[in-house]
Amino acid sequence: MAQLDKPIDVQNIVLLGLPGSGKSHVAAALQQQFGCHLLASTDCQLEGSVLAFNRPGCLEWQDFLNLPIKQGDQQDTQSFWCVIDVRSVLPATGFEWLEEHLSRLLAIADGVVFTFTEAASLDEQAWWGQWVKNHSSNAKKPIVRLMNQLLPVSFSGFASIQMDGLQFDKLNQQEAALYQQSASYQFDVDRVVLDHLLMGLDSSRHNLAMRITRVKAIVRTLEYANLVVIEGTPYRWDTYAAETEQGLGKVEISGIGLDQAWLKQLIDAAKV
């Protein structure tokens, strides 16, 4: 295992990010390059909104709606990293809720990790760099790029900085209630018209303002002879050839305040 001359200089690293943003890739790089232990949820306790760890290491924070906070006495023992997939920029309209949530992630982060940079154009990377700058209220957030699943050789961690001071408890009651409606639905399919399925999901996001955060599926399609994997994150779709039949015929859709009946109609309409 390759070790850097200067190891990551914080005891615990918490990776924050939207579903599918690449947190697991960052965690794997930390383990490979720095020897960081990969922590499970059982390795820490949430005391109110504050994380207390049983041992040092790296934790992927999965509940992207309910975020932990870092107290002043934890500045030197915990580091929060905001992980962002930079292969696509945010759509110009209809995704204000997503931008607001990303701003919340950024506000509590000590630094930012751009992922999938080898597949992102320089324009896309520049767009996200400007977005981070525009949404950091009182501090310039340091940015590091994960390239080909590796962090830069010279990287030695983000120094702790003060939180931006965004008041998370000021969400209005309607928005707070909506955040509690996070759900995941699974649908059975045999064969689908891939274009119709993706078009329907895209329309649900843009025209019906559905807050779809994750789509995972392995399906047979009308268009391709091989099995197709669908990976959807809050603002992009990816499809590629499946290497396994595990999970075949299942479409899992997660999000906030989703209309299950509508999604079922959408899936049924895409079936062959």
C-alpha cells in the first residue's frame, strides 16, 4: 500500500455529498493512499446533531437530508469534506431545492472534493469552482480533485476552518416537513424502452418538479441486446452495459416527497 510522506492530519473524516456523488471513491482513495480506516455507522454515535466517534477513520455520511454539525472543540479532531460530481453542471431552472441543499453541505464543509474530474470538461470544472466560490459566505473553501480514483500525491488534508454560519434551523415548516418525506420505491420490470423511461424520469424532474435523488436499475431494453445499468443522481443520468445479472429487473427510485402512484404509471408506460 502506497503511503504519503505526510498523512492526513485529522483524526476523523466525514464525507458529505449527494447520492451518487462519489463518496465511496474518495473513501477508497483515503484507504489506499493514507491507510485510513473505513468506518461504519456503528463506529460513531449521533448525540443530538453532533457526531462522536469510537475510533479514528473515514465515514461516508449517507443521510444527506439530516446533516451532522461540528462543535468548536472538534475543529482539530474532525474534518467534513463536501464531495461533488463535476461531470454535469446544475440545470438553470427547477433545481433550486438542490442548490439550496448543496449550499447547506458546503456551509459545514472544511473543504471540497471534485470527483469524476477525468470525465469532466474544463468548462464544467470551472463552473463548479465558481459555484463553490459564490456559495462560500465567509471563507474560501479549498478544493481538491479526485483524478482516476486517486487524490493528488501532495494532498495532506483540509485544515479546519470555521463554519459559514448558515442557520439550518430556519427552514420553513413546509420545507422541513417535506424533508421528512424521503422515501425509496422499487418497481419490477421485465423489459423497457430505455428512451421512454429516461424521458419520463427527466420530465418528472423538470416538468413536475419531482425531487428524485437516486435511480438504480439493471434492465433489459428494447434498444440494446446486452443488459443495461441505469445510474441516476440528482442532476444527471448514466447508462452502461451491465457486468452482472444481480438485481436484474428492479428499478429503485429514491427522493423527497415522491408520488409513488405516478412513478408506477411512468414505469408501466415504459415497459415493452
